[in-house]
Amino acid sequence: MNEPLFPHLVESINLNSPPVSSFAGDIDNLILIIGIIVMAWFFAALGLFLYFVVKFREKPGQKSMRIDGYNPQHKRWITYPHNAVLVFDVIILILAVRVWNHVKIDQPEPNDTVKVIGQRWAWTFQHAGKDGKLDTVDDIKTADELHVKVGDVVRFEGTSKDVLHSFSVPAFRLKQDMIPGRWNSGWFKAQKTGTYDIQCTEICGIGHGVMFARVVIESAEDHDKWIAANSPR
Ligand SMILES: [Cu+2]
């Protein structure tokens, strides 16, 4: 369930933000497919438009043609592409709903759970301590740094202390609104070790732009060491 839906068509479209989560490839693919479809229609429509402008322009001995589209034969130039666009819309919709369900609706069984709290203007995180359980005395609380184990399915539960924030990890292709008074949950599975950016993607006040944090993805060994070193007892 936490495996990608499709093979990744083009890795690292955005070199600043390599695809690190298990579902990053599915989201990249979707954006690539939508981009290809939209560009193909854009160039087809533009090309045809320019061709007609030249073909039916005013020439010596020939007036420029006025085509209003009421003639059924002319109307087909509108209805056929229109129907084709609708078919592509449905294809995009089916792919998008599949990816949406995979990322946002189906929540795989987690190996680990963390809490994410947004506030003006910082992120704070709560990790399970040595006992592996959240909301116990040995929990590890951090500011601006989230630690997870590579390959783990991590469930996050998040809220905000004040205004709307949005928890965004570009390398995971993940975004989740953090709403005061409400807990939202989601998941990710990091597939590469390393340190990646966390941002807030909801304008939340004057310090919005400095509301960055990091996710540190560690090997099992390093993660256990970090927990041992940071557990309060
Ligand atoms: Cu914010």
C-alpha cells in the first residue's frame, strides 16, 4: 500500500528538490503528464490558428473571410476538439484521483508516529522516545528539526497553535494544512537518508518567510542513537 503506484517517468524534474518520499514519483508523473497534455493542445491550437490566419487572410482579389461558426461544417472545428479535450480531462481526473487516494486517503500502517505543531513562526515536533510510544514522559520535543528513520512509514498528526499554517516538505511532494483547533493526519515514507527542507506554505503573518525547518532522515542505527541521546530519561 505504501509502494508507488507507477514507475517514476523522469526523476528530479526539480533538481533543488530530489524526490525522496515513496509517493513523490507519482506526483511528479502526474504533473509531467498534465504538462505534456496541456502543451500539446496549446501548440496544436496555436499552430492551427496561425495557419488559418495566413490561409484566409485578405489577398489581392480576395476579401478576408469571415467565419462565424454557424455553418455545421465549420462548427465541427469546435465540437471535435472540445470533445477530445473533455476525454483528456477525464483521463487527468482518473489519474489525479488515484494519486490523491494513494497519498491522502489510504493511510498505511505506520512504523512510527510524530506530532507536528505550527505556530507563528516556527515548527515544533514531538517524537516517541525510547519506549516507542507517543505522549509519554520520554517523548523528544524539538524545534525546527524532525527526525525520522529511512524506510519507515511515518504517520504525522498536526495542528496549529494560532493561525492557519501549512506543513510542506518539497522533497516529499507533501503538503498538509495545519489548522488551529483541529488535528490533521497524513503519512510519508522517506526512501533516502539526508536533510531536507520543511516550509510553511500558508501566508501566516510577517514571519512566514522565516518559518523553515528541516527533516533529518537517518539510518536505523543513527536514528536509534539520536533517540538514545535525546530521550529525557
Ligand atoms: Cu506558517
